[in-house]
Amino acid sequence: MFGKIKSIFNKKKPSKNKICATGSNFKILRNGTVINSQKDPNKIVIGDNVHILGELFLMRHGGYMQIGEWTYIGDDTRIWSANKIIIGKRVEISYGVNIHDTISHSLSAKERFTHMVDILTTGHPSTLDNVPSKPVIIEDDVWIGFNSIILKGVTIGKGSIIGAGSVITQDVPEYSIVVGNPQRIVGNSKE
């Protein structure tokens, strides 16, 4: 059974409500969700044979996502963008993973409170100042283990493995096996 999509999505007949640009054999399964608060289908670009069981969320004030072919996004995974998230080809993202290119709120207590009130009363704001964000790049053939967290400004190199429950705050070299919090390299993966 196909999952939810926060708009009308029909691959056979384009819809004025289409929320993402997709390749062939793209599937949203079970609880999968795509939320494009900007309502511009060119801001979420999804390749051929991508399977989504988690949530893609593009914030109203900014963001862009690109997901390469044959990528799998597991149950309860949340990928939220206010800047830019690029996910390569043949990437396996397990369940419960969080990938965020922003800290989502201001460092100022007063601004955080104002932001929270805006979200609760009128929805996510269309502009959001003083909220740090940096692109996240996940290169081809990466495997991200369950319950891992990938934070803003990180590049994960081609062929790397991120161990379950890891928190990634720094770049990961190609073909590395990384675990823990703080993250540490414990080995090399193979091409």
C-alpha cells in the first residue's frame, strides 16, 4: 500500500498540485510522507527507483532536496531541509534516522519563543532569520544505520558506513566506517 503524500500526486497525469519532481518507479510506501511547504515541485527532486518509508520535509522559509536513484529511506526516518540536502545514488538509510541541515530554531530564547508561537498559531513562517543552516551531502553508496543523526554542514563520503545510533557532526571520508557519539572512524568499507 502506498503511503501519504501531502498533496495530489499522480505520475500518469501531471497535477497542478504535484509536490516533487520524480523519476520512474518512485514509491512512497506505508507511512512514507513528502511535505513540500514551498509548493514548488522543483525543490524536491527524486530519482528513479527511490523507495520512501520515512518523511521528507521541506521548510517553508527555504530548502532543497535531491535524492539519487535506487535510494531507500526507512521507516520513521526524518529528512528536513531549510538549506540543501543532497543524497546520492544507491544510498541505504535505515529506520529512525534524522538528517537535518538546520538547527531549526534561533539561539536566542526570545526568538525561539516567537518562532514557536508562530508555528502553533499560523504555521511555519515563510522567513526565519538567525537560524544557522548548512548543506548536508551524502555521496553514493552510503549506508546509514538505524537511529543515527546527521547534522548540518556534514559531507559523508562515498561508500561509507555510519553505525547504528551514531551522531555525525563532522565530515566522513570516503569508504570509512564511523560509529559513536562523538563519531570516530573504526575501519574502512570496500568499493
